Amino acid sequence: MESSQVGRPIHVRVRFASELAAALGSVRETVRLPAGATLADLRSQLTSLHPASLEQLHACLPVVRGSHRAWTSALEDGADVTLLTPKAGG
């Protein structure tokens, strides 16, 4: 990472699947997070923005670049994250 990028906030594009999208009234959202943020930080931010959906957000499975990731995984600026609800898969 370039020194000019250190400490700059990142922007993450989130896509909500199925029931979560219906509950939030949106399929997509862009979230601003501090540099070095993890998927857990993203979930925490989303929970503060949408407290009524706390249980659904905590039940989601995060997918980045087509692969399931642990909540401890770091995020990069411009990342596309899909949050799948347990019933969203097949």
C-alpha cells in the first residue's frame, strides 16, 4: 500500500441477498470504513445503520470475490461483498 493511502477510509459495496434485502428495503449499499477494516467491522457498521436487522446480519455468510470469507478477513477499498442469508443458497 502506498504511504499516501495509509489511514484513508475505504469504501465497500455490499449486496444483500433475499430476505435481508427485503428487510432493509435495498439490494445494495456502499459503506465507508476505516483503513484496515474487517468483515466484522462492516457487519458492525451495518448493524448500527440497520439495528432492526441485527439478527439477520449476524446470521449472514460473507462472500468476497466469489468465496466465503471469515468475519476476521480484512477488506480492501472498492471491495464487493455479498451477504448471503442461510436460506439464500441452494
